[in-house]
Amino acid sequence: MQRNRRLLIIIAGVILLFSILLDQVRQHAKPEQVSPAAGASASPLFAASFPDIHGKTQPLEQWRNQVIIVNFWASWCPPCREEMPELSALHAKYQSRGLTVLGISTDDAATMQQFASTSPVSYPLLAGDMEGTRLAEMLGNNRSVLPFTVILRRDGSLVTTYFGRINTEMLEQAFLPLL
Amino acid sequence: MLRILLITLFLLTSPAIAGTSSNSLSSLFDDGNDAKFLQPDQAFKLSVSVQDASTLQASLEVAPGHYLYRDKISFKLKEGSPSTVAAVDLPRGEAKHDANFGDTEVYHRSIEAVIHLQHPGTPPGNITLLASYQGCSEKGLCYAPIRKTLQLDLPSGTTKLEDSKGTGTVTDDISNLLQGGQLWLVAVGFFGFGLLLSLTPCVFPMIPILSGIIVGQGSHPGRLHSFNLSLAYTLGMAMAYTLAGVAAGLSGHLISNALQNPWALGGGALVFVLLALSMFGFYELQLPSSLESGLVNVTNRIKGGRFAGVFVMGALSALIVSPCVAAPLAGALLYIGQTHDVVLGGVALFALSIGMGVPLLVVGASAGALLPKAGPWMNAVRNFFGVVMLGMASWLVGPVIPGPLQMALYAALLIVSAIYLHALDGLPPRSSHWAKLWKGVGIILLVYGAALLAGALAGNKNPLQPLSGLRAVAVNADNAPALPFSPVKSLDDLDRAIAQAKGKYVMLDFYADWCVSCKEYEHNTFRDVRVQKLLKDTVLLQADVTGNTVQDEALLKRFGLFGPPGILFFDREGRELAPLKVIGYQDADRFVVSLNNVFAAKEGECSATVAC
């Protein structure tokens, strides 16, 4: 009888584990968080300038000395659009404490402006176009993934980069200590 | 008790599995990568072959869980070349509703595109093709536009190298897997899929049959012996599926059609009843002695003669539960039927059934240990399975008897079981906790049985809501009247109806009296208010293929179906929306999602809770 019970528990355990595993698997995978790649540097970021939603060219130099979340996105990319409201809320909430969210689109200026007019956000949106894609690569996006998100310290050094959809909680964990 | 627990556990875990069944194959594979996502070139693979001097064939492989945007696929020739790309033929994609761009078409599966080149003079010896495409992963990320440059040598003449193979739309994950198929990958995939199926109630009826066989051995069998018995049983089941698949592929007919006629169902039910009665101890399962002595002679001479019997038993039970595994079978059979790749199809179905048999093997391996040795305890277990088998018998004949009669059968079963559980006997003072528990269970069965009986007498059909007919009339019921289908008898009928429906969507439902899932559609899905609302402006056609006439077969064949249930959709221009066809049963929630995919173009019909 003792042996029967043990066998039963093992079987039950295996089945339970299997179903839990399946359940996990069906959840959306978490984005991959990686330390900045060797050679990835923020200096090209501050050297760049892109048109904003009004078509006015904005040098990125102006956001130096802040904690920055740089979010590379595109209007055709559903997960990018999903996370924008969360980024917008973060920018609004922590702007006074020295956080800036920058949304650099890989769309061209016209496409981005049209998108911004229908889905406004609290943080600056810039049209990076092809140049934006290259900039993301220099910041460590070696897999041409969107959304791609980078957090920078006040001194301009890279903290972490994220491939894929991010969420408020994980970003807060990363940038709150820096503020 | 242990075994009851085990079975309960199976049933509990099955809902977790059931939801995944439609795409469990794809998730099976792409989730091997954990949270890591694919490199762009792993997610989407492009290869281009030269058909002739002015035709290229491009194939884009899309990894499971990823999709490509149809309108972002572009092929151009390098600037400076006098030749140009005249046209690119892309297959229709699946509609995807996008909040910002309206409707876009995407490909979740690999596609073939034909590129037509135009040369002003004689075709050049080689060209430089610039390809660009972009897409996303369902895991919440997208890939920036991928650009490829390919150097291709063109043949000097304009002779066609070979006929391009037909690009039949493959509608099923399973067909897709088969098509991509390395043999071992297919085998492993189908084994896993069978494993998932085994956790659904599909295999449930087999467990009592098998334990009946093992218990029926009389003296408690050794563990190895009972494992061998269950192995023989599983192999029998596997063989039945494999043969069914191969035969179906070769003949182009669906064998399970034949098995769902009243005679086969009635026969299956009879087997269950006979088994149940033997469980109750009315008799021991035994062949007439003259026949038996003859058989004994034979089986004694052939080693493992007894296993042959069990093997046959497994094959028979496979046929009985086949409606349960209709969807995966349909996918596999579709492929075999279209390609005549009998070996691959056979291997796939064999692996599927072995996977399904795993819990049976577990039961068998443990039976020597898990089954109680003897005594009153054993009798309780046997009685329990007897009741379960009688329930199975009533369920099996459900499609061919009137609904109220089926409910009355359930009622009789429950009430009689309740009496056996002493529901109506007074409990002696200071009786054991168990006695009290069983009496409680008995009373629940009795009350439910009485409710079923009352419902049956009131002409009700739904055993889950036996008294619903007795409620006040016209509550704002979830259950609206049946959908107003117009019958379609032949291909001509169908073409006429579709032509008349111009400007409206058309839904064609394949139905048969013997088809269990069709009944479920009728009773549940089609009566759902959301489904009815979505289908308000749709022309509803129904092909009743109960008779399996030549015309019925022609209808099924046109759409590559092997039998009902199958639901097809046609757009406003009367074109079939092949990728969106629904094979197998979907409950209202899933069917609403399917409908939304069909009507993705209809603005405002998508509710927030439903993926569009």
C-alpha cells in the first residue's frame, strides 16, 4: 500500500507539472533583458538629431544629464503600440524626478506624425527612419528587434537593454534606483 | 479509491489542455526556445528558385508563432537592370484587424510566391533580386524590415524547367507540420500531440475497458503481465488508427464516417453494456465452452494468443472513441489523402495513438500494484466502472436516439446507482464516516437523476440543464432558437446559393445526424446569442450529408473535407475563405473568435473580450 501511494503521488506530480508547464508556456514570454553589449555606446545617441511630431529637428543632446528610457518602435508593430500607454504614464509620473522617455520611431517622419496625431503620448516622439534603426544597432540591437528599449544613467552610460515588449513594473525596478 | 483519484486528476487537468489543442502543435515546438526569441533569419527564411527566364518562385518560411505582413513583402530588381519585376503573386493571407491600419493580411504559415519578370530584350544571364519583408512574433516583438540581396542565374531559353507544384491551401497546423516534415520530427510531434489528447476525456472510456480486461484476468496479474496486456491493447488501438489513416488516404473516403452509423454506434454501446454487466458480476466474460476449448487449443499453440484478443479489443475501442479525435485525424487524413504519402501519414498516426496510449500503459504498469487484490473493495471498484460503462453506452448512442430518451437513460442509471448507494435506507446510529459520505453522494445522484427524469418527461434534451424547459418561458435566455439554415443538396445548389448571396458573407455548415459534434454545434454554439448576432447578416447554408450520397461526397470533396463537422466561409464576392474554415467542434467562445476572424472587415463587431 505504501508503494502504491508513492506511485500515485509521482504520477499525480508528473501530470500536475505537465499541466502547469503547459499553462506557463501559453503565457506570453517575458522580454529578454540583457546587459548592454560590449562595444555598445550611448555617444552616437547624443550626437543624433531627429524630427519630432511637428517636423522640427530635435538634437538628442538636450536630454543629457537625465535618466533616459529610449524606446525604439514603429507604427506597424503591435507590441510597440501596446506598451506606449505604459511608457506615457511613466514619463508623466516621473518627469519631475528627472526621468525622460524618448520614443524613436523607425518610421519616416510623415508616417510617425500621422500616427502621433491619432495616438498621442506624453513623451517626445522622434522619427528615426533608417537612421533610427542604425542607432538601435549601435545601442546593442544586434537582432533588429522592435520594440527595443534602453535605459541610460544620468552620466549617459547604458544600464540595461530589453528586446521585446516591456512593462511598467520591470522598468521601474531598473530606473527607480537611478533617480 | 486510488484509481478514482487518478481519473479525477485526469479530468481536472484536461481543461488546461483542451484550450491548447488547436495550436498545441505549434506551441510544442516553438516553446522549446523558452523566452529566447529567434534571430530574424530563423523567424523568416527566404529562398528563391528559378523556374524559367521570366518566372521565379520564392518561398518564405515562417517559424511557428510568427507572422509576416503580406503588404510589406516586396521583390525588386537592383537598380540599373533593364529587366523589371512585372508582378508578384502572393497567396491570400489571414485577415488581421489593426487598430491603426484597419485590416491587414498576414501569414502565419510558410508561403510560396511567384515572381514574374519582364525583360525588354533577351533575358540577361543573371539578375540581382532585392527582397524585403517584415513581421512579428506573437511573443510580443517585431522584426525591423529584413532586406536580402540574391544573385540568380537565369536560363538562356524560355523553356519551363518544371511545373510548379500545386499550392493547395493547407488549412491545418497538422497538415502544415506534415508538409514541413522530417520524419522523426513528425513522429515526435504527433507523439506529443497524442500525449495531450490522452489528457482529455477522449481516452477516459478506454481506461475502464482496459482495467476491465486486466481485472477480468481473475487472479491478480503480475505487473509485467498487465503491462504487456495494456501494451497489446495500445498497439491494437494504434494499428486501428494507422490502418484507418492509410486506408482513408488510399481510398479518399473517411472510414470514421462509416463507423458513425447507428449500427456501429449501437454495437459499440452493446459492447459497453455487456462489459458493464460482467463488472456487476452477472456473469463472467466467457466464450461458449466448446468454442473456448477450441480457442484454448489454438492460443496454447500460438504464444501470446490471449494478447491477440486484447489487441483486437484495443482496435475496436479505437474506433469507438474516434469521433473524439476527429480534428487531428482530419488534419492527418487530409494530408495523406492529398499526397498519397502513406508512409509519413501512417507514421504520424501511429505516433499519435502511441502518445494517446501512454496513460493506458501507466495504468497497465501499475495495475498489478494499484488494483486492490480482492475483497469487497474490489467489488466497489468494479461496480463503479460498470456504472461508468453504462453511462458511456448511453452517451455513445446519443446521436441516434431522441434527446429525451437519452436523458431518461442517464436518469435511470443515476437513480439505480443511488439506490445501491443506500440513498433511501436509513443510516444506523453511529455509522462510519464513509457510510455517511456515500449516502450523501447517493442522495445527490438521486436528486440529479430525478431532475433528469423530470426533464426527460418534459421533452427536454440537455442533461446539463434538465429543468430548463420548466422555467418560465422567454427569460432573456442565452439559448436563442436554432439558426435558420437553408439546405444545400448538391454542388449546383451551393453555387447558386452563393451567387444569390452576392454582397453578403456565406457560412456553409456540414451536418449529419450521426455526427456528435454537429449536435453539439446545434445545441450549444449555434444557440449562443453572440454567435447569432454575428451571423445576423450572413447567408446560412447547411449541407446534410447523413445519407452520404454521391452528391454529398462531391460537396465534401470540393472542400477537402472528410466529413462533418466542417464549417466554411465565403466572402462577399463568393470566394471561399479557406484558411478560416473550422474543422471539429468549437464552443461558443472559440467560435466567436473564428467568426470575428472571418468578419474582421466588419467594423465595430469585435468586442473587447474577443481577439480580432
